[in-house]
Amino acid sequence: MLDNLTQRLSKVVKTLRGQARLTEENIQEALREVRMALLEADVALPVVKDFIARVKEKAVGQEVIGSLTPGQALIGVVHDELVALMGGQGEGLKLEARPPVVVLMAGLQGAGKTTTVGKLAKWLKEEKKKKVLVVSTDVYRPAAIEQLRTVAEQAGVDFFPSLPEQQPEAIARAAKDWAERHFHDVLLVDTAGRLAIDQAMMEEIKALHAALNPTETLFVVDAMLGQDAVNTARAFNEALPLTGVVLTKLDGDARGGAALSVRAVTGKPIKFAGVGEKLSGLEPFYPDRMASRILGMGDILGLVEEARRSVDEQKAKELAQKLRTGKGFDLNDFREQIVQMRKMGGIGALLDKLPAQFAQAAGQLQGGMEEKAIRRIQGIIDAMTPQERANPDIIKASRKRRIAAGAGVTVQEVNRLLKQFDQTQRVMKQFSKGGMGKVMRGLRGVMPRLH
């Protein structure tokens, strides 16, 4: 989402060379580049002006020490100010209140509130070990209640039923009473949205807030709205005592300035960021990590946390043993690595958290391998028998035709996968012998290219 911003800011490092210190003159062009990058990312103009002024004040006169270049020193200041702009420290949900902790979700229609309720419910259940109840007070949008029921089932949490003919306030009170009597830790309340802000909508959400007295009132905003996201956030903040913001579709193609503007405009912390359609696609928002990603430094901590959540530790140990010995790596292991990678959000999500220089190199290695191609690889392996997966050498012409028909691909694609697996096995053997140079050269032929 913030690729253009990242690319522009990375140029700043190259604009200052051979200077002993940062002065108003030698950072003028670099700050102009930063200003243009932020404006192009759709960051609100007042926010940009304040940001540039603060960066300039802190950067001018700063000594360039050690092995830093002036550009790197300036990026250090920009990083610190980006962190401050997005709230400084990450703030989580306040879950210490007397159960049930009520979380009211507000926002426009189409922002992804219902999906976000499901994602948050799943996160609370799996990460915080909470007993969660969800309820929909959206009696206007067709199938809104059924949508939440489906999402709740997928997330594995309890759902409180409601009907379109009921009053939203009555639904909310009944759900809270049910949550109290059935010992739920958290009640998530999905509210109705509109295509635009109107008085009726605001009066209804105010009444719900008064009836529920929620611990958290989260504003769900689509990061792809740009400036409209900021204006909407301001309107909701004036109507409700918001406690935080959830940015959705942060993985979209928008310029992403909402991530940098909404905190400055509302004064409320961004608590979560939604990425992708899967219910696992919700991340706690950490300003320092987001600033590092914007500046091309990656989010290694986020990558490690995602790996901890998604990777089966026992299977990882078994694979490590096979890597050490160079024996026993078969198509079952190959498939397992694809499954683990998809659990972590696919190659795109992994590259997004890598530092820019590594992400670029990895991107070249993977050669445009997309989710569709990954699914196709998995489909081919799934069409094989257990015996064929364990011993690919037995897969001859007739077996290839059967596998291709079962997977809905051509025989050539089956051949390509088997060739790639053969190359992977060779790399594994080189790895076991400690030849890292050989491994890196071998990797170039390994990454799947099924088109």
C-alpha cells in the first residue's frame, strides 16, 4: 500500500553525500522529497506541514556521526517523527474491566466492520484466550445479521441472534445481559453503517453508546478512502468518545495516507490494522514497526511473531533435522512449506515485512510467484498418492497424466513441478554440507514459476 512512499523516501538517503552535518541548505531538497512523498500518499496537508516543520527543526545542525551518511541521519529523524505522528507507542485493547468488556464498532458501510468484528473475535479468542460473544445491531442492510453469524462460526466464537424488526438498542441490551449471564469475557457489537454520514446514523450510534457504556469504541475506517477517511474519522470523533481506530484494507493499492493522518486528526490511537480477507488478517498496530516498513527497514519482529503463530513447531524441528542430514526431504515436506507460507499470508505478506533490499532480492528470486500459482502447486501435490509424494521417482508418464487430470493442469506443469522439486532436493543436500554459496545459487532455480 505504501510502496510509492517507501520508494520516494529511500531516495532521500542518496540526496545527501559528503556533508559533515545537516544544515538548512543541504537538507532543503531532501525535505522537499519527503513533503512530496507524503502529499502523494494522500496525507492531509496540515499534517504534512507540521511534520516537515518538526523534522526540519530536529534535523538542522545534527552532527553526522560514526558510519552514518547525512541521508541516513535525516532518515533517522524522519523515522522518529513518523513514529510520533502515528502515536508513539502501540496501544492495545483495555481488557482489564469487569466482564463482559463491551467493544462497540462504528464506521461507514463498506469499511469492513463486520469482517473486522470476526477478525477481532478470532484474535481475542486465540491470542488473549477470551470467551467472545458477537452481535449485530445492523437491522437495515440485507443479510447483515446472517453475515455476522457466518463470520462468528468461522472464527469459532458465540453469536447472539437478532432480527431485522427489532430495535438496535433493544438488541444491544439483550446481548449484554446474555453475555453477563453466560460469563463471556468480551462482547463485540457490530453497528449499522451508511454510505455517508447522516444525522439519523449518528443519533442511533450515540443511543447505543449510552445504553452499553462500552469500554472500547473503535472507529473502523477503510485505508483506501484517502482524505475522506480523515474527514469521516473527524466526524465520528466529534459525535462519539472514540477510544481507538482500526484501519482496514491496509494491503490495498491505495496511497495509504490515512494511516499517517487519522491519528493526528482524531488524537486517538490506531489499535489494529486489517490486511487481506482471511479472518487471521488482523495485526495489532505498532507505530515504530509501521514507520520502519514505510522507510524500507521491514518489520522483522512482526515476521517472527507471525511465524510463531502460524508455524507448527514440531514439524519445523523435523524439517530442520532433514535439512541437517540432507535425507528424507520429499513432496510431503515441500507441500508442508507451501501450507505454512500460505498460513503466514503468502509471499506478498512475507516480503512486505522484509527490509527493502532483502524484499527486492527475494522478489526477484520468487519471480512473480502469485497466490494462484502457489495453490496450483499444492493442487498438483494433493492429486498424488502418498506413495508418489514420498518417492517422486516412480512418477512416470501414465502417473503424470493421472495427476494432471486430477489437479486440472497440463502434464507440462506436473513436469515443471517435479523438476523444481528435484532442484530443491539438491539445494537441501548442499545445505547439509554447509555450502551457502551453492545454496544461494541453487535457490534461483528452485522458486516455483507456474503460469
